[in-house]
Amino acid sequence: MPKQSKNLTSSKDPSIDLDAEFRNTNIQEVLDKLDRELIGLIPVKTRIRETASLLLVDRVRKQLGLSAGAPSLHMCFTGNPGTGKTTVALRMAEILHRLGYVREGHLVSVTRDDLVGQYIGHTAPKTKEVIKKAMGGVLFIDEAYYLYKPENERDYGAESIEILLQTMENNRDDLVVILAGYKDRMDKFFHSNPGMRSRVAHHIDFPDYGADELVSIAKLMLESQNYCFSKAGEEAFGKYIRLRMKSGHFANARSVRNALDRARLRQANRLFSGTKKSLSKNDLITLEAEDILASRVFLEGSPDNKPKTKKTD
Amino acid sequence: MMTNQGNIVTQGQFSFLPPLTDKQISAQLKYALKNGWAIGIEYTDDPHPRNTYWEMFGNPMFDLKDPAGILLEINSCRKTFPNHYIRVTAFNSTRGVESPTMSYIVNRPKKEPGFSLVRQEGAGRSVSYTIHSYATDKPEAERY
């Protein structure tokens, strides 16, 4: 530990080994995991790295008695569905925990239903209960813009926002709030709730994935399920993704997951109805081109089953 | 032999110790949370030892991870009832146990008048004894 000093103009300036401090928190481990498990998302990763270094420097400064006040850590994640907002929030909770900014490091993921009550006097206890559960960790509010419904002035969402704002201000040491949702709707939400806007310091935008990134994501997903593409299968999937991206309701990684589930279904069907009676392990784990080319996307340019509602991640 | 120095009501855990600080309460809450016990906050203005069922302040709290939320609730209860007895109860819901495993007072009235001894003469010169709290002479909510 470096020597403590409160004197800014001290002649013998205590030096601090930032690297050692960095290693002590094991932050690199989490960042590496983030790199490994999340494909692409370069701007997001850069922001997380920046935030992590800010918190680290802040911590070191605190050891020297240079306090700058507890940093506001409330965040807003905006992006299209399936761009990894929940996954990043989970990692964020871990990073904040390693740096000692939250005590427990758990993530409580909620939506409007969990916060807003159904009758007068129901909202406040409901919101407070969720907040109490999230204390010591991260409160992740998915589709946060639904909290505010301007078209209905008797909506209870406003009450919930009020309580949230109060907690975000008064209990900054106890919990970190992350709001998530589509970019344009979140912008509108912040526009009509200036109090919320000023309390959220970090806005992180999640870009859409490119076709190649989606193929790598697919490979990663298959790997975790003990499947793999054949060479032709991978090419076919690349083609599939490019077509799928053009059709409506495309939900990035979530669409990929659904496509893979359907491909697994077709593969099972193919193996079952196939003439080959003895199957090798290789047959069981390989998705062939025909499993993917059978998709309706190739026939009429629409996915097998259209999702009814849009969802964010 | 233990002596009751301040002439205060001693029931539950830690009642012979000086009042717990918020930090000490947090540590106790943390222990309860670590064991997965649900925590409730209760208050009363009747200090009789046989008064087991106190009023509940808010809902019992399940699935919490951190004591900060409970401490918040304790403090809001103290604000609402500054001159009541307030206790924290941890409930263990494990099958076969299903009962409070921890209970301690976190707030008490500034002045506790104590108890008097009441004698009742029965048949054949027999006397039965009971205690009576001076505080309960006044109606509810005006006691302290």
C-alpha cells in the first residue's frame, strides 16, 4: 500500500503502481471474458474499459485522500434487440463488484410490470421492494421507456420514476441503475424526464452486428450447445443471415439463436428420416448446408415464423 | 447474576448490551441474509413479555442480498414510531424449522417506566402475583 498523504503540494509525492492496483482487482479477467464471449461491440467494450479505468483511478485517488465524491454510475444502454445489453449489464455488475463500487454484484433485471402497480397505492411498495432487492448490486430496467406513458396522465409509471430518482440520488452507494431500451424511444423518455437524464451519467449505444459477426456469434452459440457447422453449412448460414437481415423484425443475436434452433430441428428430422441407420458422433453434432437451406427465408424471403412482438435484450 | 442496569425491557437477543449501532445492526442483518432468512420489522407500544405478536411494519422482506435496504426500512420505521419498541425478526422457512431464528430490539422509548407487581388475593389467603406495565395505563398510541 502506498503512503497516505492529504497534502497536494507535498514534495515527496507518493507514487502508486497503477498496474499492481489493476492486477489486484482481477479486472482484466472480466474484461477478457467480455472480449471472448461478446463478438464485435467495439464501442461498447471501449466505453466499459474507459469506465473501468476511471473507477480504478478514482479508487487510487481515494487512497491518497484526493476524493472527488462518489462517481455517479447510473447508466443507459441503448440499442436494437439482441445486441447484448443484458449480457453486458451482467458483466458490468461484475466489474463494479470487483472494483468495490457495489457490495454484492448481483443483477436484478426488471421491466415495467415489476415496478408499476395496478391500483392507487400499489406502485410505491412494489417499486421499493424491487429497489431493496437490488441494493448492493445492479438494477437493470429493461425497456425503461415504458415506465413513462405520456398519453395516460393517470398512469402510475410516473410515481415509480419519482421513487427511482429519489433512490438514485440518495442511495448512490447502495445501488447502480442501468436503463435499457431502443435508442429513439429512450431519447424520447429522457426528453420528457429531464431529472432522469441528469442522473444518468453514462450513455452507451450498442451498434447492430454485421453479417460476419453474426456468423461468429452463431458458431459460439453452437459450440456451447455441442454442435458445429460443416464447411458448406457455415457458408449457407452466412447467406441465410444476409437475407434474413434484409427482412423485417430482425433481432440480431436473438434471431441467430432462433435460426439455430430451427436448424437443429431440421437436422434431427434429417437424421431420423435418413436412410443411414448407424450414426457417428460427427453426424450428431454437425449442421449441414441442407439444414439451413431448407429455411423459408431462401424461398420467399421471410423467416420461418415471424415474431409477433419486438423485444429488447 | 446478570443485572438490568438501565431498567429497560430485556427481550430477544443483545438486550443486555448497549443499543446496537446501525453498523452492528447491518452486520447482524448480513448474517441473517447469508443464511437465507426472511426479515421482518415489527413494532409495539405494549412491553409486556407475553405480548408476542407485534405489528408488522411493511411486508416481510424476502430474497434480499444486501442489508442496506432493510436498514432503510428500519430507519423509516424509527421515523414513524420514534417512541415505540421496534424489533427485527429473521424467519427461517426451512421445513421443520419454520420459526423466527433471530429477534432483537432496535428501537425503544426514551423513558421506560417499567412494571409494577400486582397481587390478587384468592380464596383461603392465597395470593397470585402478576406484573403490570405502567405504560399500558394510558390508551394505545399515547403510552410513551
